[in-house]
Amino acid sequence: MSSQIPITVFFSYSHKDEELRDKLATHLKLMERTKVIDAWHDRAIPTGSEWDKAIKTELLQADIILLLISADFLASNYIWDVEVKTAMERHEAGDAVVIPIVLRDCDWFDAPFGKLQGLPKDAKPVTSHTNMDEAFTFIARKIKRTAKDIRAGKDIEQEVENTPNTAPDKADIPAVSPSPLTPESNQQLELEGLKNIEKKLIKKLNFFREQAVTTSDADKQFSLENEIEEMEEKLTELRDKIKEIEE
């Protein structure tokens, strides 16, 4: 993972929750050190820079958008009109993954992101936990899993674009496995992530099929056919998991 470009993470939060945001950032620090993610929030804006432009730029580039929910978060006009609106538009378009994180108890289920399962487990507010470190650790693990799922999808897409006209090395084909996100943690995000991986796997599978049909090299064709068979099995497993969630 260290050789890959990190998955970008955007913090959307109220400044009144800055202390809690810092605690979450601390729990994500190891992921930054190991280049799994690159986290950003508005306190990183250099002095003298246009803060509105900087926020919008980072928001449009983020792979994962964390909504740190509290009553103050919901009451902020800027967060509601700019950050939440943009985040949900990108989430619906499949360009980013929005993860609601409930910091403090509030009535947030009628918000545009209310349809998404929040973190920590069962959307229990972080401050309601006796040990907040346990709640932040749970959140960090889910963010790490989501980041790795996004990376897997990007790797598949990149390989389709860059694969030369030679038989692929078996080790270069990423293993596609169902997301470990449980229904109680974020079933909707899991389903969307699996469907996204399905689309990219189909694209790569079709590419290999075309290679197998057009090649005149018998050894290369044999290798491709074996790889295609394995990828078809993985696609079947993936679709079974999607069907299971949808039912």
C-alpha cells in the first residue's frame, strides 16, 4: 500500500467539535503514516489562502467524505449548503463515499445523509460511549476497510487501462472479496462498493476475453483462458453477495 497514492479523506465538521475531530484524526494517524489515506480538514489551509476555494477544491477531490455529526454540525449554514450538498451529490454519482460519524447525540435521520448507516456501531454517538477510544477505533477500522475497497477498485480500473497485449501475471489480478462492512455498520455503503467493484471487474474481464479471441499465440491464449475462468468465479461470488444484501 505504501507505493500507492493514498485515498483522500475530507473532514466535514463544526468547529465546536474540533476537539473530537482531533481525537478521530489521531486514531487515523497510523493510516496516514502508512500511506493508506491522506486526511484533510480546514485547519490545514495556509494563512492568507482563500478558505472557501480551498474547502471546495478538497471536497471535490476527496475519495471519502466524513460527516462529523452533531447539533452544531446540522445548524451550520455553510456545512449544510456547501459541504453536505456537494458530498451527497458526489456520493449519489459514485464519485466519493460519504460516511456519517455521529459525534454527539442529535436528531439527524431526516437529513439527506440520514439514509446512510452511521458510525460507530448502530450509530451510537461517540460521546455516549464510556470509552471513546473504543468508538474511535471502531470508526478507524471501517474507514481503513473502505479506503482499501476504494483502492482495489482503482487498481482494477488502472490495470484495464495499462495492461499490455501480453498474458497477465496471475499475481497482478487483484482478489475481489466482499466488503466486511456489516449490515449494522454500513450496509448501504457495502452494497454500493460491491456494485462499483462489479462494474470494474466486468470491464477487465471483457478486456481479457477480447485478448483471448484475437491472440494467435496458443500459450498466451491458454493462460488468458485460465485467468478468465478464475475471474468469472470471483464475479459469481461477488454477485451472490450483492443478491444476498439486496434481499
